[in-house]
Amino acid sequence: MGATRKIRAAKWKINPNVVLTFISKNPEDMPSIPNYGDYTIEEDIYRVRLMLWHSKKRFDLYERMTKEQGVRSISESTLVKILGESRQKKYRERGSPAFSANDLCGSRLLGNDRKMYISKKNASGNCVWT
């Protein structure tokens, strides 16, 4: 049984962009703002991966959403950076997604107001949520 689990784990990798898609759709699964100090960003990411790991059906759903929404592949360090920034007041209180648009140019994510946003380049070359 243990060997089977290890083989399965090697084949079933939960990429950072899938984690980000899950967080944008399920902000209620993240710690509340007053409790953020109790968790590190890495622990938040680990908790999300555990939620996805325990249900293949849920994992498949969010992997498919990630592809459909064109959420860019990002590195683990970029995911940590984006989630760290999302704790800032300016990101929490706006209608668009609580993540920097520049790191996710071309991606579509659910905003804080539960509407879908796409990250597009503006005239100055920076990406903005529209």
C-alpha cells in the first residue's frame, strides 16, 4: 500500500497555478485576516494542496479550470510572493483578484467581488485586471 501511494504521489503533482486557481475560487478556505499571523504562507499553500490531494475529483476540476482560464504557470517562489502580497490591505479591499496582475498576465481569475477578471497589458506595458 505504501509503495502504491508513493508512485501515485510522484505522478500527481499539484502545480502552483492550480493552487492559485483554487484560492481565487475558495477564499473562505484561507485563514481569516485576523488569523493570518497564525500561519505562514507556505503553510497556507500546504493546506490547499492537502485539500486538493484528498479528492482526485476536486483536483481534476481545478486543474481543468486552470487550463480553461489560461492561468499562467508560475514558480513556487512566485506563488509565495503573490500570496504574501495578497495579505496587504490594498489587495484585500479591491474588487479585482487579490493578486498582482503583472505576474499573471493573460490569466483569468475570480475577483474579490466574485466576478471574472482577465489580466491584460495596458498602454504602458504593465498588466492590469479588467
